[in-house]
Amino acid sequence: MRYKIHIFIFFVLAPFLGLGIAYAQIQPFALDITGPLSMQEEIFQGEADKIAGQMLDLKESIREVREATDTSTRLISMIRENAVSELRAYEQQHARLQDLVAASSEQSRASGDMVDFVLANMLGDPVGQTFGENATIKVYSLEEAGYRGYMAKVRLHNANALKMVLSGDKLGNLGETTSAAAKRTGAVLAVNAGGFFAHEGSLLPIGITVVNGEIISFETYDPDWRFIGFNRNGHLVGGRIDTKEQLAELDVLHGCSFLPTLLKDGKKQPIPGAWANTRHPRTLIGHFVNEDLLFIVIDGRREGWSMGVTLEEAQNKLLEFKVRDAYNLDGGGSSTFYYNGKVLNRPSDGKERRVLTNIVVLP
């Protein structure tokens, strides 16, 4: 009986014992920390490694940015230092330039005062003065210097006040007198200008002629001809011109031709043999050492009044007047000096000659 009870109890407990044994063998919830990672843990580990790599890349990028920033900072500092140095250099250069300009202005003023002093001592007081908006003009008689004639000292305030005009403003006519040209243009001062010749009832220029920047004639076959003109700043320019490129380099606005050059940079120039030691009426143009312009007309060919002046004598006298550059314009019967409404000199023909070109100065 007791044996049967044991058998009964065994059969009742058998399923539970089987389950226990199976559980002990399978252990579905046990963790083996020494075994291989689960798939989920492998995914987590991969993501962690990826993030770690990205962090390293980010750290490297931050390092590179920091290095670039440091380099930029150094460059900016260098640029700033260079800019400061350049600014200081510019300020020093500007100050020196201002000093030079002031010194030049002072020197120019001193030169002008010196020229006025020389002329006053040699010629006396001006016989006429014009203090215009465009120019200051002082006119002197040359009688104290031993000549019958006049000189104008001109300081331009406006380069456009100085012009050379064609008779009737065109070629192909019989010319016009210097006084007619002056009155037509409203000028206060005028002298005759370039050489010319008659051809088929009209006057034509010799050499090179420029009016308002336009080349009217360009002939260079005579080696003795010299160009006399003014650039766009109103400065006297001239000399031997062989090409239009040379003319363009001078930036000429007005000009004409005659001969010869008398002074260049304060030095006498050679007088052509045919013109040497001959006495005639003269029209001369030049500028003083302070850049003021001068216009001179000396009478001649009039017995008992004036026989004229040689070019050699003119050179010496111009140097005494403190003239630096000077040229001989058309002379003889063409020489005419007009100022303030009338002709002051005595033209050798007994009256004004019709000429092709005249230089005029507006007040």
C-alpha cells in the first residue's frame, strides 16, 4: 500500500520535475557575460564606435578651425600694422609734399617779386596795368632800355584766357589786323604771331599751326623753322617739331611757326646765319623765370625813330629781364602791339599789316 502511494506521488510530481530539469538545461533568461554579444548589443556598440569616430573628426575640425583662426588673427594683425605704417608713411609724404608746395609757392612768389623788381629798376613803372579775372597784365615801355617798343608781363589766372586766332577764324582770306582780331575776340592784349605767305589771293601759314587743339597746317621741310605754342595749362612750349607724335606729347592747344629759338632754359641758342646781326622790327615771346609770360614788340625800319634790334641784342636784353625761354615771332611790318583798345607801337609800314594769326589775352 505504501509502495503504491509512492508510485502515485511520483506520477503526480513527474511533470514538475521534468519542467525543472528542462529549465535547468535551457535557462532562457540567464546572462553569460563571457560569451559573444547579442545582436542588439552589437548594434549599440557599432553606434558608440561611430559616435566616437565622429567626435574625433569634430575634435580635429575644431583644431583646424582654431589654427586657421590663429593664422587669420596674425594676418589681420600684420595687415593692421602695415596699414598703420602706410598711413604714417603717407602722412609723412603728404607733409613733405605740402612743404614742397609751400616752398615752391614761396619760391615762385620770390621769383615774381624779383622779376618785378628787375623790371621796375630797368624800365620804371608800368605804363598800363590790367587786373582781370583771367589775367594780370603789366605793360612797360622799353624806352628806358634803349628801344622803341613795349613789353607785356602776363600772369594767367585762367589758361583759356590765352588764345591764338586765325584771321576770320578760317584759312583762305586776306588776313586781319591785330587790333581787329583783339576787338573781335574781346581781348585786352594782342600781338601778331606766326609767319605766312600769300598764295592765289589769300594768306597761308608756314610750318605748323594749331588752333583750339586742331592742326591747321603741318609742314616741316625747312629745318630752321621752330614751333611756338601753348599747352592746355597755358605754359609756353616749342622748338623743333618733326612729327605729329611730338606735337601730341606737348599737349598743344595753340601754336604757330617762325624762327629762331632765342633762349632755352636760360641759355642763348644759335642764330641762323641769314638772320645773324640784322636789325629789324621784332615780335618776341617768352616766359620769365617765374613762368609769367612776356610779349615784346620793338619798332624798326623807321629813320629817326627806331631801326630795330638784332636777335643777338635781343638775347642779351632778355637775359637781363630774367627771361628763361624765348622765341622770335614774325617781325618786320607785321610787328604790332595792341593794348587796352589801341595800338601802342608804330608799325614799320606806317599802318597795321593784315596777318594770318594773332595771339590774344582776355582780361
